[in-house]
Amino acid sequence: MRIATGGIIHETSTCVDTLTTLNDFEHDRGIIRGDAILERFRDTNVQTGGFIAAADEFGFDLIPLLRASAFPGGLIRREDYDAIKAELIERLEAAGPVDGVLLDLHGAMVIEGIDDGDGDVIATVRNVVGPDVPIGVPLDLHGNHTKWRVEVADAIVGYDTFPHIDMAERGKEAGDILVRTIRGEIQPTMAIHQLPMFWSTPCQVTARPPMSEVIERLHEMERRKGVVSMTVATGFPWADVPEVGSSVIAVTDDDQQLAQQLADELGGWIWENRQRWYSPPLSIRDALADGEKVGRYPIILADHADNTGGGSPGDSTEVLRTFLEMGLQDALLLYMVDEEVAQQAHAAGVGSRIPICIGGKSSPVQGAPVECEAEVIAISDGTFAYDGPMFAGLTGSMGTSAWIKIDGVSVVVVCSREQPFDRAFVRTLGIDCRKVRYICVKSAAHFRAAFEPIAGSIYNVDAAGIHTHDFSKLPHTKRTRPVFPIEIPARR
């Protein structure tokens, strides 16, 4: 049994002005070809790692093609996407006849002129392998799932966790489904129920209510007779595409009516309870005040409007400015994306005091730069190895980086737009997050996998930033329906 694998992975924000280009795909785990894919991703918590585990357990030959990924960012330049896709397809054609295809995709990829990038990849692969070769696709919880991709794939399997600690598990599940399909044991049949709803990020954390109730209900439905898999996607509101929003996908064994019934059942229950998936805005100062009342430390603020994990620039300044205005001591900000300041710190050296103009360089929406004097505590080339639940086994690079201190506020300044998935990188600088009183992370929820065990309290705050969670401010021009909580208002 020969199953090919490859993919193009990107979470695309149309809210940022910069294009994602071929250069953005060229990093340490960006574009990997052939057998190097197996070497790089074996025993790692990514979807391809799950494909490899499935091949080992279920005894099929995994044929690696090309896997290309870039950090979340703006629209992908069309000519660069076409070049990557062309190489993927060339390698698929050169591989000869295959019994199935496992695609590593995200679910919210947008290209210049193509609103559904993931659907385009699946459809292009379908054109090559024909209608009878099954295609399995694990996708992110934050995909904007379309009717097109449901039509051209055989089995879509979504993540069950946020933070995403089950990526390899879902990849392995997709492999299992494909093997059973090829052996003739099942015939996957899919249906989708799309929801006109933008789901507040604090209400998506799957380890606790209310999101845990959604996943429990989903798992109960998966245990029913004839059900192969159930997926809920909370969507990605920062992509201006026609089918933006949440959805439910059901996969059954050759029963289209049951698939639609299940998708509608879970989708209807989610819609009836839509008020529970809405979280009103919380200011920085109010969050800190609540944390002080709790009295446990560190108090962690998630600056989700500047979440680099969704494509935001990572240089908003409202939290830093507020920390300084309040005179906070023993505070830490992770990370400020500012190459100019990082290079300045390296040039000056550890122990130096330097005048800086930090943050606020990408867009006026991100706030004005903060002019101040900082002490350089440590510098780094940015290389490290992840050890948290999400990306354990992978290496990363934050680029030229520095730990600087402004009065009582420490700031880790980096060049790469990557959120703090775990605490591994800051440890290389000498920072022990367990001993800090206040921490701000430019992340929405992925940080929780590594930071929640040490947190006294956690709050998502609505500071000024391009990825605002006031959804009414998002520049949507393509969506075709009213959504909750914009045109269909939430109760406040």
C-alpha cells in the first residue's frame, strides 16, 4: 500500500498589508522535500509526524513529496504559491500510482486571487489522482471550511484541542481512516454545517468549559454507529473570504443522510448556545486588577489582538506602555518583534544601557513606538529546541534576539514573528517565568499548553492591535451573510 504525503501550510490574515512570499517559506522547517520529510518530522507533534506514525503502525509505505510551511501572515503571493504547488504536483506525478494521499494543510490559507487555498490544493491533487484514490486531510481548529473542500476530499479530520496538542494524533487518525478506506472496510462520506458565527478566542480553550462541553458532545457523537469522525471548527475571522466562520463536519461510513443529520445536530446546538461562545472585551488594567484580587502569580495577560500566531506583526505597544505607566516591577513581555532594537542590543552588548524606540513600527493601529532607555541583559542568535506539549521535538529560531529591561519591565525582543508556544526559548536567555510576577504573551491561547501550569491567573486582554477581537472592526468585504456577534448582536 503506497500513500503519498505533502502539503502547503499557512494561516492567512488579510488584515495585514504585507504579502507572504517564497522567502517566508524558507526557514528551518519551511520547505522540505522527499525523504528529509520523514527524517525531520518523525516523532514530532505535527500532522506529518502523525502520518509517519500511522505508516509505522498500519504497515503502509509513506511516499514523501514536499511539505512547505510559513509562519502566519498576509496573503500569499500568487506566483510563489503557484511555484510551490507546481513542485508538489510534479513530485506526486513522478511518484507513480498511489493508493491514497494524506495532505498536511491548515484550513485558513488565502492566496492572491484564490479565497480557498486549501480547497485549491486538494482539488489540484484530486485532478492528478482521479476520483477513486482517497484523500485524507487533517485540518486546524481555526479553518474556514468550505463546501468545495468537503466535495473534493474524502475525509477531513479536525483538531480536538486548543492549544493544539493533538496535531500528530489527528494526523494518525487521518492515516487510519485512509487505510481502512483503501482496504474496503469503510467508505467515508462527508457533510458540512456552516455557522454564521465568530467564536471568541477565550471561549475556545478545550480543556475547560464552555469549549470542553462542545468536545465532549462531539466525542459522544463519534461513538454512534456508522460515524467515522466529527469535526468542529471555530473559524478564522481575520481572513476576508466568502465562507469565513465556524462549521461542523461529519464523516460517516457511506451514509450521506446521517452525515448531514449529525453535522446539523451539532451545528444547531452550537448556534442555540451562541451566547456562551462570546466573551466581552477586557482592558489591560481591569485584567490586572482582577489578577491582584486573586492574589496568585504570575498574572498572565494574553495580548490576543497582536497574536503573531495569527499573522499579526507582534509590535503593538499598548501593553508595554501600560506596564510602564503603572510602574510594574518584575514584569515580562513575550515577544516584541523589533529587528532594529534587537540589532541595537547586539551591537551595544550585554550590560550596556541604550536609548531605544521600541515597537509600533508596522502600522499606526499597533500604537506609537515607546521611546525610553533600556539595559541589555542577554543576547541570542535565537536558535532553540521546543520542549512544550505543542512542538516538542522541533527546533526553532527567533532570529537575532535580546532580553532588555526598561525600569521594572523585561522585554524579549526578537526578529521572527512566532508566538511563545512554550518557555524553552526564554530559558536560553536565563529567564525563569515561574519567578516573574506579571507576564504578557503576544498569543491567543497556544501559550497555555506550557504557561498554564505555572500561572496564578490568565486573562485575554483587548489591547490595540490589527487582530482586534472587536469583530465589527474587521475589514470584511467578501462574506455573504450576517454573522454573530456583528449583525446578529450578542447580549452584553
